[in-house]
Amino acid sequence: MSLKKINTVLAAAFILFILWFGTEFILSPETTAPGFGLPSWPSGDGDGFLIIKGIRDIVLALVLGILLVTGHRRALGWVLLVEALAAYGDMTTVLAHHGSVATALGVHGLTATLIVVNGLLMMRETRKVAAAPATPAPQPA
């Protein structure tokens, strides 16, 4: 399987996973939240913060999806690298608030690292295209 196909499958899987997870936080935050890894969740009107997390995830996925569908593969690689910071941030938040270490590392940390790997592979795939010199325009006679 070519590097381009592997990158496409990985990126599509991340997009679908992030969309699903974000949608779950919007539709049923109280049942989805415990899987995030924090020891306690806001009560009362605090569900709004969980919905915000869901919206963030959906937006992150849509940005990746647009870049994938439009063929902007190098930009997709860069955005994957940047968006991995959100998952590393989630991992750090869970650890800083005495949440589940297993979830912090096994879910958020692993996801972030896999996104970084996909981003680096995407950058490697597009390296030759980005480094190719531009063809000079023909000069009028």
C-alpha cells in the first residue's frame, strides 16, 4: 500500500473518530464525559462546557476533512501536527486534575501521538512536491 493511501486512511479515520466523539459530547454529554478521564464533571448548567468540547472536536474534524477532500495534503499534514496539541492538552488537563492516568496516556496521549505520526507521514509524502522548483514561465519573444 502506498504512503498516500496509508495517510488518507489514517486521516479519514481520525476525522471520523473526532466527529463521532464531538457529536457524542453534544448529544449526550453526561454519558460521554466519564470516558474523558477526569474524576468529576460539572453539574447543573455545567453541561454547557461539555457541549463546547463537542463543538471544538467537530470543528477540528471539519478543518481536517476540508483539507483532505480538497487535496491540500501538505496543509493537512501541518494542521494534523497543530491539532495534536488539542489532544495533548486534553491529556495534560486530565493529569493535572487528578484524573485517570490510564485514560490520559492511553486515550489522549496515544491519540495525539498517532495524529503526530500521521502529520509527519503526510509531510514526508508531500516533501518532494513542496521542494520541486517552479517551472519558469515562458518569455514572450
